[in-house]
Amino acid sequence: MAKSTQIMTTLFVWLILVLLDLFVVRDYSWVMDNWDIKRVVVNFGLSSLTILLLLFTLKPILTKSSVSKNIVFCVNSIADIGPLICYQTLKKRQ
């Protein structure tokens, strides 16, 4: 069974990732323009839930060795860079 400090740490990391997604990958004006669209809210909620589940799934892997931490970090970084580039390209078109 997980300790409450481990759960709180995971939830804190999740909150930071969600806020980074909202205000760094997307910008504040995009959030304000699209927050009232139900599809955007549902998609964001589902992707946030997926990130939370991924964090709880990867927690045992990340606590074992530094090699596994580095592998997960690299895979996650590659997965995060793709949408960031896409959003930046779309911003330049507008």
C-alpha cells in the first residue's frame, strides 16, 4: 500500500504538469478563449486523468533505479516536445 506522502507527492507532480500544460504549452489567451467550449474541457480533463494514471503506473518504476528514471524522462520529454512544437507552429500561422 502506498504511503500518503507518496500519494501527495504524485498528486503535486500531476498538478504541476497540468498547470504547465495549460500555461506553458498553451498560453493564457488560448485558455481564456477556449475554456467555455465543452469539447476542450472534456479533452483536457481526460488527458489530465491519463497523466495522473500514468504517474501512478510509473511510480514503482521510477523508484527503482536511476537508469529507469532517465529512460522514462527521455520518453516523456519526447512525447511532450511534439505537442509543444505543434502548438507553436499553429500560433505562428495565426
